[in-house]
Amino acid sequence: MKDKFFYACVDCGKTFESSQTIYLCNECEKRNDDKHPPYGVLKTEYDYNGINTRLKNNVFQQLEKTGFIDLLPIKSNDSLPFLKVGNTSLYKITSIDNDIFDFELYLKDDSQNPTFSFKDRASAIVSAYAKENNIDIIVAASTGNAGSSLAGICASQKQKAVIFVPASAPKAKLTQIMMYGAQIIPVDGTYDNAFDLSIETTKKYGWYNRNTAFNPLTIEGKKTVSFELFSQLNKNLPDRIFVPVGDGVIISGVYKGFEDLLNLGIIDKIPVIVAVQAIGSGNIINNLNRNNFISSSSRTLADSISVDIPRNFRMTKKYLFDYAGENILVSDEEILAASKVLSSRTGIFAEPAASAAFAGFLSFYWDGKFEKGSKNVVLLTGSGLKDLNAVQKIIDIPEPVKPDIKEIEKFFF
């Protein structure tokens, strides 16, 4: 296990052996404060030449057959939860209403994961690592999805989860966390407050921390979606992938998966990845071209991507610049409208954060930005059942009728 992978600091390049449980670069984290994204975030690297030498031919097919274990920071797939995580459906959509596309559109529906969100990919890897290292307690800060994900995965693995959440998080997500049996700790403050408190408990009590952009293994779980997309598209790359962005960990995971394939020579380029943020929480996009990070208070109904200080900002920025990524800001009104179109035209009910990615796609579509014949993917990261309150303003439940057949006519005639 020691030689399978190592960690490299995104900022200074310092490397660390994988035999130790580590979160941030011990040198770069000295520069950190509570007003800026952290320095010292670690990236997990593998012996790509060694993998190619060992597998020789049909490398991707061999990796696929073994569940990509050579590219995962765990010893065995047997350590993963028995719940079905990943391998979610990829749906091809050919039109919206009567508008037939002259390009290809695919919806990757990660609400089909066990706890109904993309976050299960990260939780599964973190839980498996903890299992292999005899760690029983895992802690996380969350606006809801990461917390409910860790709680559910830990329940399946007989591990204890401790979840810090803003008290304002959607009730459905808080309920889900508690039903899984986790210890929930509501914090009278923001997600960033909950995040900082969870770090303090990790340092004081030695609990294993799942936090995104703090634990480098979370990106390793999230990158598996890229392997799946390449496989589901018959070993073809999409041209664009629309990804909802909050902390920047999901989009970094998508990049990391394709970068692994690039390092193995399986692909020769990285798809254009579009970072989609809510206008009211655009702290990554708004800082891409600034020398000094400036945070603004987040205000968006898409709670899963509502972040004041994006913890994975530096890695995300590097990926977007290195691989010519694109970005777009969408309003809450556009998010709600996209949610309605997505639900009523495809039958997929996504939470606001996921609908933000679809809103980004729609904006590109109305502006005619898609090349004829191009392949485009929208990553849908969570179920609409996670936050029913968010869509109440765009639905109007009719008043009840008397049990009389004539009463039905008011709905149709």
C-alpha cells in the first residue's frame, strides 16, 4: 500500500507518503487563516508508468474489470460498502419540447446513489480507507448532502458518523442524517463555521475527517464519475461537461479522473469542463482572475453550492486554467426554471444545486454555443426530494375538490 500512491501539495509540490493519515501540507497550512481558501490541499498521485507496464495492453478494459482498484487509494474493493455506489445511469436526451438537438446531450443522474447524492462516491472511499485502517469514528461538516451521505455509508459499514451542520440546513437532509443514526450537531452559524468546528474536533479527539478539500481521498471517490462517463460513452470523450460548483471538490474530482486517464495515455486530451455557480454564491468564478481572494456572503436557494470560502479554490483554479475550462454564473430564477424544465421534460427531479448545472446548459443552448454533433454531459448531483421547500414558489397545488365527477371538469375544460 505504501508504494501504490503518494500525496503532492498543490501549492508547493512537496510530497508525502501514503502510509500516514494526512490532510494538508504541513508547510503550506502555516499560511492559512479563516478568511481565505486554505493552502496546502493535497493531490493523490499514482505510479502511472508502473500501471501501464504491469497491464501492458487494453489498459482501460483491465482497469474497468477490477473496479479501477489500481487508481483508488484503498487496498481492496472488498472494503467498500455493500450499497451500490456509482455506476449511475447516463440518459441521452434528444430534444426539449419540439426543439430537436443537432448535438448530443446526456444527463448523468447521480441522485440514484444510496443516499440520493453524488457525495456517496467520496464517502464510500473515505469509509473504506477508515475500515482498512481500523478507524471507527468519521466526522464531517456539511450543508446536508455530504453529511447524509457519510451517515448512510457509515451505517452500512457499522461505523460512527459525527456530522456538523448549519442549523439552517434543509429539514429533509437533517432528517436523513438522523435516520441513519449519526450524531448530528447543528451549528448556529454558516457552513464555514461548521467546517472549522469539525477540524477542531479532529485535532482534539483524533477522529477521521471526511471534509471535502481537507481530506484528499474525497476527490479520489468523486473522480470515479469520469471513468464511468468514458465507459458509458463507448470509450469516447464528451466535448463539454456541466458541473455545479460550491467548494470546488466535485469539479476537481471530474478533472482528476480524466487526468488519471490522460497520465495513462488512455486519452489524449481533457474535455471542456464548465463550472456552474449561482450568482449569489460565485466565490470561485468571481475570484479566478484576481490576485487576492475576496469572499462575499453567499445567498442562494441552492444550499449545496452555497459557500463563502471555497475550500478547494486553489486546485479548482489550477485545473480550470491548465485545461481551458469554462464557467458561467446562473441566477436563482434560472435555477428554478431549469429545475421545472428538467422535471417536466425528462422526469428527473433534481435539487437546486444539480439544477444549476442544467441551467448552465440551457444558457449555452439558448446562446447557440453547441457545435453540431458534439457530445455534452450535465452532471446531476442530487435528488429534488432533498430540498422540497426550494421549489414551493414555482408550484401551485390545487384546492381539493368534492368527490363529484363534475368537479373534475374545472381542471380540463
